[in-house]
Amino acid sequence: MYSEAGPREGRPTALVVVHVAGALGGAERTTVNLLSRLDRARFDPVRVIASALLRPALEPLSDTFVEAESLRLEGWFTTPARLRADATRLRAHLREWGPAVVLGMMHYGAAMAVGATRGLGMPVVASFRGPAYEYLRRYARDWREHGYTRLAIAHTARKAARVTVPSRGTGRELVRRFLAPPGRIRVVANGIDLEDVARRARRPIPDGLPHRARQRVICTAARLCPEKDLGALLHALRRVRQRHEAILWILGEGPERAALGRLAGTLGVVEAVHFLGYRDEVFPYLAAAEIYVHTCEFEGFGYAPLEAMACGVPVVAMDCPYGPREVLDEGRAGQLVPPGDVAALARALSRLLDDPARAGELRRRGLERARALSIEAMVEGQTAVLEEAARERIHARR
């Protein structure tokens, strides 16, 4: 239906990256990983318009950094008038800088970039990081928000020179639900640096987090919000603890923190659940765990399971649309369970705690999968798409 992005050679090009984010997650790590490894002999200059929370990571990697807040840019679709206003403010910078290609990260950033470059002859690569339809059908406030957002994303996909997605499932959703042109979609899986992970995983856990020798540590890392479905994990933990002295480390913050704490109390597992908050360095925690769990209602890719596999930790993930199945190589590199199925999740966790041989096999396969999903392949794939879009602009001018 659409092609996998592969390495291509191209001439250097001026690049602008637009990334408006409200939290630090997988999409933000993708942007950081891309710019940290970008071949500056092929891209120069590199200018970034991004949220203030990304400044510490992205400003050192760019020639110019502009805070999105200074331009009053939104991070998600609200009204058509707001999108037009945001695109107009962005347009002034793009006209001044004259990039050969613009990378719009996430759905709204890409929509702004497409609107801002109208008539300027600047190709836009829209990087859609997650399944927007799955989000809208669950969390859109009303039919007007649902309808407007779908139309805006569909327009962006049609007008962008290229669209990159981290998984084949996300690409299929774009074609089916947003009528995106299949020929413009390129799959570029997120990647990871195994050597860097191994080095960082060896660092001591800052606060020590002592636990008794018999306790079995289960870990998850996620923003504490409804779509991460961490309530299902707490319910599963209660079942697991009927047979095993298991505890749960939860890395992350978010609006569901208080509600999850109350649920842990209701389930009688409050002493076994450790809310560790947001951590800049997650790898020592992942490496110290016996199992990593990924519970989501939907996911474009799922960076956290990949990070756990790179740490040599077996992964259990809900088989949600669309990323986990592809990250875990159709279930060969980790254990997949049906979305929202608490009983199946508890059985999978207990099985791994009971079966060291099975856990060891998943560790081995997970490391192999992490090795295949390298950061070098990801950067080359994204680079190829950017250069492909820039070359189309050059040919169109001739």
C-alpha cells in the first residue's frame, strides 16, 4: 500500500522543524534523536520552533530556536479560526528563513506548517506520531470537534509532500480514516541506541528504592492519563499478588495521579504501588525491573517497550492499535495480551514470574528486536524522506 522509507543520498538542505508539545513523550524523543544524529553536512541551517519545555534538549542541536509560546501557537486542534491564526504567525518566520523543507511534528504542528507554507513553494513533511482517529473516537468532546479535526488532518495529509508514520498500522489508519494518499506515506520506525542504553542503565538508581529480596519488581513508564489505561494494570497487580510478592514502579506524572492512588487503595495494593514521578533518566529503573508492562488504549509506536527491551527486560504489552504489535515483532519479542483484558494481563505477568526460562527467552528476543530497531536506521529513514521532499521542490521549479 505504501513504501518503507530507506536511506537515500541527497544534497544539503535548509530545514525548519515545528514541534509544539504539552508533555515529554515518545514524539519528543523522536525529535531529539533525529536532530542529535542529523548529518549537518546534509542539513544546514537547522532552525526549530518548539515548546519551551523542549528548549534544553533542542536548542543546542539547532542554529536558531524560537519558543512556540512566544508566537502563541497551540498544540492541538480547537477551532478553524485558531488554526488559521497559528499558521499566519508561523508563516512570517518561514518566509524570513526560506527553508527548503519543513518538518511538522505531530498532527497539529504539521497542520500549521501546511497552512503556513501555502503558496510559498516550501514542501512539508508531516510526521504523524499516533493514531488520531483512535484518540478522537474516545475523547473528542463532541461531533463538531471530531469532524473538524478529521477534516484538518485529512487536508494536511493531502497537502503535505510526504507523511511519515512510526508504524504500518498508523499508516493504514491515515488511509482508511483520513483518505491520505498511500503513495506519500513512509513508515519510519522509531529507533534506539543500544550502546547508549547499556551505559545509562548501569547508573545507580538515585534514590536507591530498596526492596526486599523476595519482592518481584514490575515496572511501567507512562504519562498518567486515561488513554494509558494504568487502572487495568493496578487491577492485574491485585491478581498477581495473590501468588507473588510483586510490587509496581510507575514512572511518570499526569492528571490521573490522584485517581490512580485512590484506586490502589480501593484494591488493597497501595503499599505495593510506588509512584516515582517523572524521571529524566529511566534506564536504571527499567534495568532493575523483572518485567516491563505497557498498557495503552492506542499507541502509534511505543518507545517505552523498546527502551525496556534494550535494557534486557521482558515486555508484556496490550495489543492495542497499533504500535505494540509491531514493536514486539508480532509477539515474538514480547508477550501481547488483548486490550483491557485484566485477567489475561495478570496471567501473562504470573507466567513470566513463574517461568524463568520463558522470561529469559523474551529477554534475548527483545534485545534482538531492539538491535534491529536502531537509531541509525530511524535517522536515515527520516533523512531520506526530508531529502525526497526537498528534491521534489527543486524539480518543480525547473
